Amino acid sequence: SQELEQSPQSLIVQEGKNLTINCTSSKTLYGLYWYKQKYGEGLIFLMMLQKGGEEKSHEKITAKLDEKKQQSSLHITASQPSHAGIYLCGADTPGGGSNYKLTFGKGTLLTVNP
Amino acid sequence: DTEVTQTPKHLVMGMTNKKSLKCEQHMGHRAMYWYKQKAKKPPELMFVYSYEKLSINESVPSRFSPECPNSSLLNLHLHALQPEDSALYLCASSQGGSGISSPLHFGNGTRLTVT
């Protein structure tokens, strides 16, 4: 089965600093998703990457998928307290037959100190 | 605001109770999901419905029984649960069927406590 490794497990940064979270797969990624979760709440979809070398940005968050489609990074520029939360990468994995299912890495807990 | 609505937000039930979790979406999505999330862990898939038919069951114990009455609604019926079933239960939906890559949209979850 496909496993997703996220690093770091947790991250504390000062407001205004840049940061990067990584997600590495043991197998080729066919659909890679980034989500953000506040404690005890639902997951908020950030971005989806499918093509090798693809890069997407939304506001101050940029996500990239490497050419080999086995590693993705999430970069936050000039972090703000509102960026704090748990960031999860997820990947489409075979679920039997023609079905795919979304499985997650263990998450990265981001704290942004004002 | 999330476009996937889950009720109730919190639920406390005894091990002999029967209760149901409800999920609703009006985005026209054709796939719906139940995930279970324990504290400090990522969500784990339980069930997938595609076009109102159960397409994936991740070997979930029979005390959890999903139901998809129509394309907008998803229920999870609970019976004879154990304290270790206490968790955040998340519902999600996606545009395509489960064989198509599309992002999942999650509700805010039901916090379940089994006493």
C-alpha cells in the first residue's frame, strides 16, 4: 500500500517567516492533495496536483509536485497566525476495482507565533 | 462555511444505544465518504459511496452501518459501539465517482463520545 511521509511532524515559526512542509510517497503519485485542519474541525481543501513538475499557488501558499511525482512540498510565504493548523497531504490510492481512495500522511502541526 | 453539513456536531451515547450521524451536500457530487479520525491522527477511510452504491468498505465492524438514501444524503447508523469508537467522524463528498481524481470536500465532523 502507498505510504505518505510528512516532514516535519511539527513546526513553530515566527510570524512573517517562510516555511516548507514536505510530503514523500513510496510510490508514484497520481493525485496529490493538500488540506488544512484546525483542531476538531473538518479539513479544508487547499490544492490538488496531478502532473509532474506542476506548481500551484493560492494567496501565500504554493504547492509543488516533483517531476518523478513522488514528492510534494507546500511553501508558505510570510506566515501569519491564520496559517496555524495541521497540514495534511493526501494521495489517491487504489481502492479495489476502478475505485480510488484518499489516504493521508500523518500531518504537520504548524504554530505561528505573533 | 463548509458546503457539506454534518449533524449532530456532538454526540454522547452509551454502548447499548442506537444513534445515527447525518451528512448532506448540495453540490451535485456523486461520491460520498465517511472517515474516522482519532486524536492527533490523520483521518482514516471507512466507507465510500459512488452513485449511491457502496463501493468501498474498509473492513469496518458491522456496528457501523452506512446508508445513502439519495445522492445528497449519507447516514452512518451506530449500534452497540465501544468506548474506543469515540472519535471525530468526518463526512466528505467529491464531484466524480470514486474512480475519478477530484478533491474531497469535508464537513466539520461529528464528535462522538461512547460511554
